[in-house]
Amino acid sequence: MEYKTKSVIIGRMKRKDKEDDVYPCFVSLFDINDPHKTAEVPTKKLEFEDMHKIIIKNVDLNYLLAGNDLVINNLESIKIVDEEPHLYIEGKQKK
């Protein structure tokens, strides 16, 4: 699915079962850049279960050490494809 958005935060959520080798994760969409620096609420939050890997293509991104999340700014749109156990993310970004 393709979404028009300015930025996203991608992160891992806690596993239900510690024995699993897959994780739930989220992708939050925002209308502003650097949403982690504000109290801005996402315009949409997508959650995915049982992911082993997130594969991200064609974008510059930032890794937030404090929260172990990824931030992608300056987006025009982002395409997200859920093919368990992998999540594919590809963006169109203003450079």
C-alpha cells in the first residue's frame, strides 16, 4: 500500500512470546519532519505481527539510539508491502 506522508518512525514492539524469533513492529506516519522531537500524534499508525526483517530501499534514514527506532524524513510518499515474515518499505524522498 502506498501512503502520502512527510515522515515515518519505524520501530519494534515487545514480543508476546519470548521464545519466538519474530517480532511485531509499527510504522507511524506523520505530516512533519523529525516527529520524535515534538508531541505530534501520528496521522496513521500501522502495526504488523510476526516480522523477521524490515527491508528498506531508496531512502536516507536516521537511527534513534535512545529508542531503537528509525526515522525517515523529507518523504513524498512511502510504499509498504507486508509479505510475512518480511516487511518491505520503499520511499520517494526529497533530497
